[in-house]
Amino acid sequence: MDLNLAGLLPLLRERAEFRSVCDQLNQAARGHRQDARLNMSGLAAPVRPYFLATLQSFLGRPLLVLTARPVQARELARNTAAYSSQPDLVLSWPTPDTLPYERIEQDPAITGGRLETLAALGNLDPVQSAQLVIFASAKGLMQPTLSKADFRRHIVTLKRGQFLDLNELLGSFIQLGYSPESLVEQPGQFSRRGGIVDFFPLTSEMPIRLELFGDEIDSLRYFDPVTQRSSQRTEQITLTPPVEAPVCARKSARNGTGCSAGLKTANSSRVSSSSCPTIPAARTCAACSTISQPKPL
């Protein structure tokens, strides 16, 4: 069990100097001081996590902490969580190891961390949002990501006992950006063997094995990507796109158009079905389960 030091927060909250800082921040937030600046350069590095956790607790509003370097953001997030009364609400926004719009494959672990943070933000209620602290580097905020609307629209939730169409499910994987493989060994992959579908979300530590009984999800189980053996069961799994740009939302490089058809959302019971006017080359559309072939050059 991790040590939690949230019991130390009242000691700092009682200090007059700390309350003065909070009063200045509150005035700036209300618009009373548009040019408010606080010089915190004298705050020693080991004290900053304690100060930030106390500050959020006192103000009762979400905080975004911006750092110059990614390593600072990671360390501050880890250490601040030790002082927070809600460590699960201390989030880190990972920094990609590529430049914006650079055509180099990004580390799946970094992409998974960013998508996991987006998923956590989407599941917060108003009370939890007020206790949120996010740490990010300047470079991390510069990298484009999914909009709130796009992210929610492309979330797929699978539950045990749910009825679905297998072809539409496989089309959803393609549309979200998952890669079809014979064996699932890496994040962002999926495979199908009869009524069994394996897939590896970037936000999960282990891949998932979905077994169908007819059109009904009979079981959802984690499995070892090395031995391919199933382990513990789960009642529900939420799929997020394995990339930060949905496949169906991209403009096709060949025809300059893209598909805008809908996906199953977390609140719907089945994958939606509608017409699909255009889809990227050699991609399956999850909405209409059709395959488009590349146009000849």
C-alpha cells in the first residue's frame, strides 16, 4: 500500500503566508486582478508537491501545472499524488517524443498515457473535477490531440451479456485505428478466430479476449500476450482509439474525403448502422460494414 501524506495538508493551510497566496489567486480567478503574478521561485523543489496538493485542496478547483521539461511534470505528478487526498485525480499529460506533425511513429506507451488521461477526464463528475490536478510540459501541450467531442464519439464500451453484430464490431476496430493481426501481442492490435475476438487497448496493461455465444458477449477476459492464456474475467471494457487522430475523421489522401458515419457510444446498446458515403482506401467502415478499395493511380 502506498504511503499517503494528506494528513499534513492542514499544517500548511493554517499558515498566514499560504492564505495570502490563495487570496491573490482567488482575486485573479474572479477577474479582479488581470495582471496578477506570483513569484514562487523561492519555493524549494522538494516542497512544491506538498504546496501544490495543499493549494488545490484549499482552492477547491482544478489546477493545471505547466513545467518546462517532461521529466519535471512526471516527478511532480508522482510526488504530489503522495500528498493528495485523491491521488487518482492527480494526472500526468505525457509528452510525445516526436515534434508536432512529424511523420514518425509515436511510442505506444506515450500515446496510451495521453488517451488514458483523456478517458479519465471524460469520466469525472463535477465534484471530482474540482479536485483535479494535471501536470504537463509545454511541449506536451503543443502536440495536437482529439477534441472532447471526437473522443467521446469514438469510445466503444463492451459489456458481458451485450448483443452486437460481429462484422460491425470488427469494422469498429478498423475505424478506430486498430491493426488486424493473426496473434495479438502489442497494443493497438486485434484478431478474430471464429466467435473469439482478441484486442489490446492502449489504455490496458493486458489484452482482452472477447467470446461470443451467438450475438451475445459470453465473456471478457484478460490474457497473457506471451502465452496467450486467459486469466481474470472482467464485466466491462472501454475501448478508446489507439491513436490521437480517429481513422474515420481523417481526410483521405487519395480522394480528399472521409467518412462521418457514427460509432457505438458508451450509452448505446448496439453499434449504430447508417449509410457510409466515403471511407479511406482499403478501410472497413464500422457504420455500414463495407470495404472500400484503393483508387487506381
